[in-house]
Amino acid sequence: MRKSFISGNIAIAEGAITAGMRFFAGYPITPASDIMEYLAERLPEIGGVVTQFEDEIASINAVVGASWAGVKSMTATSGPGFSLMLEALGLAVITETPLVVVDVMRAGPSTGVPTKTSQSDVMQVRYGAHGDYVIPVFAPWSAQEAYDLTIKAFNVAESLRTPVILLSDAVIAHLWESVLLAEPGEVEVINRKKPSSPPDEYLPYKPDNDLVPPMATFGEGYNVIVESLIHDERGFYRQDREAYRNLVKRIVNKVLSRVDSLFEVEAYYGDDYKYLLVSFGSTARSALAAARILRKSGIKASLLRLKTLSPLKLETLRKYCDEAEKIFVVENNMGKLVHDVERAAENDKVISLPLLDLEIPEPKDIVEGVRKWL
Amino acid sequence: MKIEILLVGRGGQGILLLGRVLGVAMSKYANLYVTGVESYASETRGGESRVDLIVSDKSEEMDYVKVLNADIALFMYPYNLVKYSEVLKRDAYVFINSTFVKEHPYTTQKVFMRPYNEVAEKVAGTSRVANMVALGHIIAKTGVQKAEYVEKALKEIISENLYDVNVKALRAGLELD
């Protein structure tokens, strides 16, 4: 391991490099731009390619293409750019293309406040594209976790053949922190399964028992087909209910069946509490400080921090919620994650604390919000 | 041990660089957990540049990323001095660049006022390294970090042809009373 003092955005870039990413396409947007800026210098040194395209639509489509060419690929953007990427994100879902999209959230809607932070893309990243699907979404709260979760994002993308979202925000992006970077071999790096059958027996969308089809790369002698229509195991268009159900259920279930390894939470003061704060990303840091302030004044508060926003394991959330008298969902938006917590807990216990701040929320604002209900 | 450091100046005074050097010295060489937040303005248009550094020897002490109770503060330019008194500990070390700041509202804190620009001009021939004079002064008076680690961090961050002039300024700061 190598210790460094880097920003959250650089940590994402370094995490992608550690995971084996060698193609990045993007269109600059604050507060995500310095990911591309940094990679533009770093990637060519190790045989990778960075390309700036004319917009976010072209960028993500290039990433889909590069992934099919056999290269681990990524793009990074913010809310407005992510909106443009949604169509191709659906393409990546149905074509089962491993890739990582970084969304560094800023205040919206639309162009909003470009340089200021937000957590308002929680719904967009999970549900923005049309059709039925589940995309894994990871949300770091520090530069170290930005690094670690980027590696995890690639490992999940490759092992499940799915797009994965890394959901950061403007605070994490420009936070400089001590980060341990791994040398090759020090962390697990997963690469996609290749077909083991001879080319004439290969069916590009025929899954193994793990619901994931081995992925052949163009130019390796296999017949490869990238089909956005509902298709069968051969990749041929089908419009019957059986093929439709087979494909969509498999695409959803290959993610949902891994919820145990995908869903990660961290509890602070989780052994003894009466009030539970639930939060994620940069806001969780303020929530932890708030829980400490509350505990100092004798109020038994704890924090449950979600590292994964999709898929959610409601049983895990329920376990923590059941122990609490009241649950405060602290997020820097108008209240989005709170709907999921409401599904996990008894409804009358859940209180939404939507902070809607342009800066990282101050702990005292959270403390005041909690105290009102005590 | 948790230390909160607030660094404030005008765009172009090298506040961000100062924060970066101190951050690298403390995280990479002194092996502490460090969080730094930057907010900045441009040199040509002016405006406030600010770095919040939170330092601890325990990772679990790291939470909120901005300074709420500064142990150490530096003001290179007279921006919001009264407002900042709300986030200074009663006995905080406060360093003030008297080249630009002529008076201050701090009554209980340990205040050091020195003309960092003039010192820089005198020892290094340019006031552009006034930030390093201030950094030297801070570490000498507070002991927050070893000069050796700061010099290592400088070497890592600053381009080779500018290293000498920066180290000269840093060392001059170390000697300030």
C-alpha cells in the first residue's frame, strides 16, 4: 500500500486505474471534470486512452463500445450529464455491458448551481432509464472510500456484466484526504468471464448457473452481437412473452440475487441507541458529528450509513430500525432515501430531515432537526 | 488528538498550496489522518481563499469536514476577521500577516502578527513565498508538525526550480519570534 494525500475525484481516478480501467470517455462538467483531467495525464502513461467527446451521450456510447472491445471503461459526469446518459445506460443494461458511470452530484434541477453540492440524484441514478432493471449504486463518504468503492464498482460490473454507478458529490470530489492506494496484487481485481466453449457453440446471451453469460470480445473468433431489442440466448430479436420474461427477470435477478455482497452499511454507536440517524455520502459525516454532539448531551443517537443505495436489503435496514424509537433520515435533498427507509420501518417512526443545503450540512442543523422531535 | 486548522487568504496568496504542503506533511510523513477542504477565488479577481484542515491520529475521530473550533488559524488578508472569531478556540494560536492586516478582534487567543510579505521579500527576493514564511512561523510556534516533514512535502509538491526559494522562506518563518 502507498499512502497519499489526494482528493475524492483523484481517488476515483486512481481506483479505476487499480481496477484495470484503460478507457475513459467524458464531457467536462463541474464538479466531475478533474477526474477526466487527471486521467488524461495518468492513463496514457500506462497504455490507456482518454477521449473527450462532443457530449455525454457520445461519451457513454463510446464507453459501451470500448467495453465490448474488451477494455474496462468508465465515464464521469454530474446530474445534468447523467440525464443525457440515461438512454445509453439502458442500452448497457440490456446488452449486459460492464461499465462504471461516476455521478458527482451537484445542485439541480437542470444546470442548478454547478459548483455546489447536493444529494438529489438518488432517484435518477437508480430509476432514471426506462424499462425494468436494477443497477448497483455505491455512495462513498471519504476519499479512501471513493477509491475502494470504485474498485468494487468495477469488480461488480465485470462479474455481473452490468453498468454500475458510483454516486459521489461535490464535497467528496474536492475533499483532500489521506488515502491508501493498493499496489498490483494487493486488492482483488475481477475480470469478466470469457467463453470456454468453442466458437461454433457459443451463444452470446446464454447464462451460466450464476445467471451471467460469458462475454466474448470482438476479434476473438466468436460471433458477438450487441442487441438492444429483447433477445434470446443467441442475441436474436424476440417479441414473445417468454423471451421477454426470461431476459428481464434474469437481468434483474442476477443483481438482486447478490444483494448480500452488494449491500453494505456501517453502524456507529450501533450497540446502544434510542434514535437512529440514517444517511449516506458526505452528509453522513455531518450526521456522525451530530450523533456525537447528541450523545454528549445524553441523547442516545446512532448512525447507520448506507454505502450501497441499490440494491437495498430491507431486512438489514429493518433490523436497525426495529431497535430505534425514532428514525431520522438525513439527506441533502428534499427527501428521497426516506421512502426506502419507510418501507423498512414502521412508518410512524420515520422522520425525514431533508437539509437541501448547498454546502455540506452543518452538524448543528441536524442536531436541531432531531431535537424538535424529542 | 484532534486538531483543527483554518487557513484564510486572498486568491493568489498561496493558501491552497500551503494547505496542500501541510496536508501531505501530516498525512504522508507524520502518518496522521488528514481531511482538507478548499474553497477558493481567483488571483486576478481576488476574493477569499480558504482551507480547512482536520487532523487526527485516529480515523474514527474524523467526521465533519469543516473547522468548527480552530486550534490554529492563519489570516493572510483581512477577510471576515470578526466572523471567524466564532470558530476559533479561546486559546487558539492565531497567525496574522501584518503586511495586509493592521488590526484584529481577537482578545483571548495567542496572536502572532508578522509582516510575512516583507520577510519573504527580504530573504527570498519575492513576496510570492510569504505563504511559506507563514507556514514556517506556524510550525515553529505551535509544533503542529516537524519542519523536516514539511520540507519533504515541499520537495514532493513544488517544482524543482522553485524549491530553494520556498525552503528559504520556510526557514525564515521558522526563525521568526
